[in-house]
Amino acid sequence: MSRIQQGIAQEHPEWILPRLCQQNANKTGVYAAIVAGLIAVPVGRRFGLDKNRALFSALGVSGIAGYVTAKYTYAHCEKTYGFFHGMEHVQQEIKKQSEEKQSTSGSELH
């Protein structure tokens, strides 16, 4: 974790988990895209595509595989840790605190 992330984690710990899940999903998606591209080129050649068409097919397959893998990984992380539920709870707490501050400052004026 970088120093910036450590500073944010101390101030707002609820923000770190979604960001770490996003980084992990992006990295996994890139790896899946590379693997899918490496597999798709010889498969395309075996189906009779010339070298250029096999490369373009592999490019398309790798893009789709990377995107789908990244989305799935992020959704799995979100489901596993349930961090959006925590974020909603934090937002409700912040709203309560701001309402309490307004009510106490309003009573002091009267």
C-alpha cells in the first residue's frame, strides 16, 4: 500500500476496500486478456485464419475476456465483503451527525 493509500486509510477506512477490489479486478482482467490472446492466436490459425485475421480475432477475444473477468472479479469482491452496505451505513451516520449539529446550533440561537 502506498503512503497516500495509508493516509486515506487512516482518515477514511471505508474508502480503501472498494479501491483495493478495483485494483485487483483490473490486474486480474489484464492477466485474463493476455492469456486469452495467447490462446486465441493458435486457435484462430487452426481454424484456417491467416496471420492478420487471427491476430485481430485474438485482440477482440482478449478485450472481451479481460472486461468480463474484471467485472466478475469486482462483483465477487463486492459480494464477498459487502462494502457498499458499509458505505451506506457511513453515509447515514454522517447525515445523522450533520442533523444533530444543525439541531444543536439552532437551539443555541433561540
